[in-house]
Amino acid sequence: MTQQVQRPADATMPPPTGAGQVVPPAVAAAAAARAPQQAAPVQSAPVQAPPQGAPQQAGQQQAGQQQAGQPAVAQPAARAAKGRGNRGPRRARLQLRHIDTWSALKISLVLSIALFFVWMVAVGLLYGVLSGLGVFDTLNDLFGQLGTSSGGEGGGDVITPGIVFGGAAVIGAINIVLLTALATVAAFVYNLCADLVGGLEVTLAERD
């Protein structure tokens, strides 16, 4: 066994460090007496910082609440859709109470002009077909024979393309004026009747 020899502390020699340092009992008692006095400063209440994961936990809780509330919101919507499926297509009853006369005038005018062109095309096709069959030649010969038998000159043709298309154009122009005027007057009369007895009822429904 080795005996430790305690040497007097020398002021010129630095205190030894490490595991082999020997502390005199008097120095240890003085250090223990000073320790409570140094640790006596005024203690202030520590400020506890919020944990780093608190916002994340709050966001997760809100997300969980929202997810928990989704079925409650989705259930009435599902029930309403199921109820609509059982009831069938929706229907709405509406009344046509007023027709703008200016709008009726414009629409009827445009439709009349479109029908005029359709009329002229139809007359041209019909004239071409009848002319190919020789109907107009036969009619012109018949009118010529009637004229000569009555003592007149029957050399000219009675039915010509100019006469046919000219007459069709005149008839089409008259139809444009009449249809436009009739549509405007009809809209005005309908508005008066709707104010008195109510408008035309219309039922709108979804497709099955």
C-alpha cells in the first residue's frame, strides 16, 4: 500500500489538477461555507417559453376537428341528394308575363328576311324542274293558240323567267312587311292580355 504524503501548500507552485489533486480539509470547509452565500441572489420567476411543437400540435388539433366535422357536413348533403334522387327530376312552373315589342320587331324582321331567301330559292328550284319537264313550253303554246283563235297576236311567251322571279320577289317583299307587322302587333296584344288574365304558364323540368 502506498502512503500519500500531504505537503504544505506552496504559493509559488500552481495547484495540481486532475484526478490526483489533494484538497486540504480547511480549504474544503471554507469553500462549502462560501457556496450558500454566492447562490443567494434574488431569484426571479423563470419565464417558461412555449414548447416548439405547440403551434404544430394546435394546427393538428384544428385539422382533426375539421376532419371530424366533415362527415357531419357531408351527411346532410348526401341525404339531400338521396332525397332528390327519390323525388325524381325537379320541376318549375313559370309565367310568360311580358314580351318586348322592340325585340319582337327585330326578331320577326330577321326571320322574315331569312324566309324571303328561302322562298326565292324554292321558286328557282321549282321553276327549273318544271322547265325541264316542258310544262312552261306547253303553257306558252296553249296561250298562243288561244290568242290566235280570238283574233289576237299569239307570238310571245306568257310565262318567262323574268315574270316568274319578279312575281316571287314582289310576293316575298309583301310577306316580309306583313310578318313583321303581325309579329309586333301580336306581342303588343299578348302583353295586354297577360296584364288582364295572367301570362302563359310554362313548366320546366330536368331530364330523367
